Amino acid sequence: MSCPQKFAVIRESSMHSPASAMAVAEGNLADARKQYEQALTIRRDLDGKGGVAESEMDRASLAIEEGHAVDAKRALPAAIEEARQEG
């Protein structure tokens, strides 16, 4: 992937966070989940660089908002491990 292509992918990924936050604030949790999943996919496509841990944490936080604390608890170890790997 060329440098301009990587920049475009990173920009696209970073744009999902505000859209997701707005969806959560508006109570549209299904849309927020979709946005978080798209951001995670983009970030993973960058070979784990660029915030995979952040996306995993976003998903865990959303699970709590949705009333799925057990799912959030299961997601946290992966998020912590990603954060360690990202440095």
C-alpha cells in the first residue's frame, strides 16, 4: 500500500470514532456498533498499527452501553494485549 493510500485508510478509520460517539449519544447503538466494527477492520488491515486496541476498547464500552457486561469483560483481555503490542 502506498503512503497516500495508507493516509487515506488512517483518515477513514479516525473518522469512525466521532460518528460512533454521536451514534451512542443519540441512542443508536446498532449504528455505533457498525461504525466501531468498520474502524476495527480498517485498523486491522493496517497490520495492527493505528489503534486496534482503541477499537477493541470502544467495542467493550459499547457492549456495556447495550447491557452486555459479560461480553465487555470477555473483550477486555484482547484489548489489553493489543495495547501492549502497539506499545
